[in-house]
Amino acid sequence: MPEGHSIRRLATMLDSLFTGQVVRASSPQGRFDAGAGAVDGWRVTGTDAHGKHLFVELEPPAGGEPRFVHVHLGLYGAWAFVTADGAGPHAIGAPRRPTSRAPETGTGTDAVAVADAVVPADPADIEAEASAELVVPEPRPTVRLRLLTDTVVADLTGPARCDLIDEGQKDSVHDRLGPDPLRRDADPERFVAAVRRTRRSVGELLMDQSVIAGVGNIYRAEALYRARIHPRTEGRAVSVARLRAMWDDVAELLADGVEHGVIVTTRPEDRRAPRPDSWARAAERATDEEADFRWYVYRRAGRPCHVCGNPVSIDDLAGRTVFWCARCQRRLRSRARAA
């Protein structure tokens, strides 16, 4: 599932392609007919992201209250983009810049570039590519939502959620989500308080989107390693100071992911492998050498810790696979509650 940095990059891409444009909206699949029909002919006025949730704001032609297309990609959601210069590959979360080149993997528009792909989303490049006449492809029958202008097509397939909401409903989504380190309005003290008041494990809490929004399995594993905290440590056992430091670190890692389009969490001095020539399209398909360069523990079970050499451990935690180093990451006890 795409993590928070990917959704932020996707929001930036959609913003650069559609904001200010009147869109033709449709639902070839039929499952979003009412929503698409309601905003067909409306103008896109902006995008927003909060954790793994994406919002596209639209305004009616005669003015009035805006509505928002609310999308959660889940495990299988993807956006595909076509510009006047040709079709780009699918992207889960953070798409590649639309391009006229054929996809490097897969067949036609079924190729998949996942959230970890590098995305140079330069609006100037996009405008230059969109100068030719747009050739609109036939939509695949699985397309939940198509947004179309004279210069670009965006197709959404397989989302866990796609609905049309008003501003009050959008506020309700924000209210039930935890703070997102990528948002300017994020309050880290909400995160600290949510972790400190429970006996649930910190490894579970970091994946709870009501505690901190945007963190997925990779950032969870890596943030805990960098903080030297065992994932099964009770939340109440982690000091305020350590939680604030973890928040700052997660914010820095997410921002780096937004900038570069890939999750790389190792510090230069700890890397034991050369930088790969290219990144795996899916993190789960990364080679051992790529994983050694990019991560401390994620997908490195049984391989030596970069710092101490101890084999990386793997287990199940609340239904998700968790990775850690048993030597570097110690399980804190509740007496550590003092800040």
C-alpha cells in the first residue's frame, strides 16, 4: 500500500495537471456514476493529502459550495495518466511524469510503476509535453473514475475508496486521522499523547492512522530501528523526548521520500552495499543488494544488521510483518515513562 510520501506526490501531480481546468468526469466501470456525473463540467480548484487519503477539490460552473473527490488507494488502487505526447505507465500512489515513451515493464497501459518510483513532477515539463493534440484512449472497463481535459486524461482503477463528499465530510475525515508529519497543521503533541496513554505496542501504534497518518510498514520498521526501539515496546514506556525525536525523524524521512520518490532510510555511513543503478518498481521485489543499500531492517530478515552484524528478526505483529534487530532495538519497560 502506498505510504504518505507517495500520496503527497500524487496530490502534487494532480494539482499541476488539473488545477484551474474544467474537467469531464465519467465512471466507465459504473461504480462511481453518480459522483462523476455530479462534478462533470466542474473546475478543479486544488488538491489535498492527509496520510494515505487524497482529495481533489472541484467548484461548480456558477459558483457555490465545492465538492471533493475523496480517494484511498488501498492495496490495489492506481492512477494512469495520458498526455498529448502519449501514455505513461500506471502508478500506485506517486506516478511517473507523463511521457510518450512506452512503459519499461508490462504491456501497454497495464504496466505498473509503484509508489516507490522516481517522479520528476515538473509542471513546466508537463506543459511542454501537453502542447500536442491529445489522443484519448478507450477506457479500460475497470476504470472507476476518468478525469479528462483537452490536454490530459487521468484514470483511477481499483481504489479502496472513491466517493464524493462535501466540506463537512472532508473535515470529518481529517478529524479521525492522526497528525500527518507532511502537513503544516500537524501537531506532534497529539502523536506523543496518543502513544503515551496506551499499553499497545509502539509497533502497532505507528501503523494506526488515527495515531499518526501516512506511516506504512516500511517507515514503521525503519523509524523504530533508527530510534533503537523494539516494536513490541508498550507505547506508555516510550519517553516524551524519544517520541518527539521519532516524530522529527519520521517527518524528515517522509519529506525525503516526497523529494526523491523512493524510501531510503539508511545513513551514508551505515550503507554496506553500492547504490543500485535502478530501483525496484515494488519494494517487495527489491534485491538483497538494493535492500541493503536502502533499509536497515525492512525486507532484510536473516541478513546482518548494518550496525551490529546481528541477523535481522522477523515476526507478525497485529497481522502485519514486522522487522527489527534484537541487539540494537531493546524492549523498553514502563518505568521509562519519565520524559
